Amino acid sequence: MNSNDITAAVEAILFAYSEPISPQKLAEIINVPVKHIKNSLKNLEESMSDNNRGIKLICLDGKYQFCTKEKFSDYIKNALSVKKNTKLSQSLLEILAIIAYNQPVTKSFVEQIRGVDCSYGISTLLSKELIDEAGRLNLPGKPITYKTTDNFLRCLGISNLDQLPDVTKALDSEYILSQEQVKLTLKM
């Protein structure tokens, strides 16, 4: 298989696959070394950086996926009849921040920090696919732990959790994130 065929196969898989996929998984599927996959991903990313293209290749925590470019979002909304963006409430943003910065965490950990019941908030974030179950602790009751998802990274426009703002700097400068500053909206 030549490099053009590998790049075409990678493009086809990324187009058809609904979730981000790792270079290692692509290499297994196509049965070629990972270095060939990485070259193909680089070629795809370069060819899609052209301003006349409607999609781009993004990397989410070491996994790759196609997505539409932001400047075409209005057209996508119209095509999908999406009428409304759902903004997250301040309490949902707080729960999401606690999980993002401390993951994996249990519901009781989040409730201990916030001082209120978080059942509704966690179920809402689960339904919006911003968080997911990370497993269970080996403690009495086997509590569920939660972590953020690739969708969370996509909504924030970051590739991995290392790109989250440094909380210690934010606290030192008395910087407080408001909903207007975060502007985390979900396309429903």
C-alpha cells in the first residue's frame, strides 16, 4: 500500500468513524506501521488547512476526528434545523470545573466541595456527554467516578486537559470565570 492509499484510507475511516480515533487504532485497522499513519494525519491536516475547505482535522487528547470549521456553523445549524444553543448554568459550570480539574471524582467529592446535592447536575452533564463514568472505587458501595469526555474538549476548543487554565494563577489574581467569559455552549 503506497502513502497516497494509506492517507485515503485514513481519511475514509475518519469520515465514517463517529468518535475520535488514535493513530495506533488506525494502524491496526489498515495494518501499517504507526509512523505511516502519523505521516498521513499530517498530510490530511495540511491539506485541510486551506481556507476553502469546510472541514478540518482536530486532535483530542491524542485521538483524531474530522469536524466542521467554525465559520460554517450557521450553515450547519440550518442544515440540521438546530434552533437553539443550550448554555450551561453557573451550577453546571461549577460541577464541570470540579470534575475537569480533579478527575476522576465521585459525586460525593463534588457535593463536598459545592456543599449541595449534585445528582441533577451530574445527570445533566452525563446526558450532554460532557462527562462520563470513569469506573468505580473499591470502597463500600462501590461509588462511581466521573471524568470529562472528548466532547468536553471539543466544546472548549482544546486538545487536552493540559490546556485548561491554571487554577492557582486564577486564584492568585482573584480572577473569577463567569458564564460570559467561559461561553460554553452546546449545539443541540
